[in-house]
Amino acid sequence: DTQEEMDLEKLTKEIGTRLQLLEFKKSRGEDIVERKNTTTLERHVDGLATLAKEVEEVKVKIEEKKLEEGLSMEEVRTWSNEIDEKIEGVDAEI
């Protein structure tokens, strides 16, 4: 494996973990809303927004690596759209 492939693997693992965490936090949203604690709700929303931003930052790094490796813009766009759909699901929650 070249260094670039290892970097891409590491970034792919990182985005996968962050997406799982994002989904986990999103799933807790209903419980938090039902408790009607404004401070907890604000912290939850802030946490979701921060995680979504981190996912976006890693996504851009992966897009760059994929283009550097010679993938077509269409292949990268298809992959990127899948990630965007997951982030948009959280945006609706925020």
C-alpha cells in the first residue's frame, strides 16, 4: 500500500466512525426533545452541528484524495452525494 492509499483508508475509517456517531446522536434527539430541557437540547443541537461540520471537512479531504488517485469526477460526486444525504438527515434534525 502506498502512503496515499493508507491516508485514504484512514480518512474513510474516520468518516465512517463520525457518521456512526452522528447517527447515534441523532437517534437520541427525540428523547432529549421530550425532556424539554432547553440547555440539554441546545447542547444536543450544537453537538450535531459540530459533528456534521467535521464530517464535511473529512469528506472534502477524501474527495481530494480520490481525485488525486485518478477517480473520475462522476465517481467522486456519486460517493460525495451519499455522504451529503446522511448529513442532510441530521441538518433536518438541527
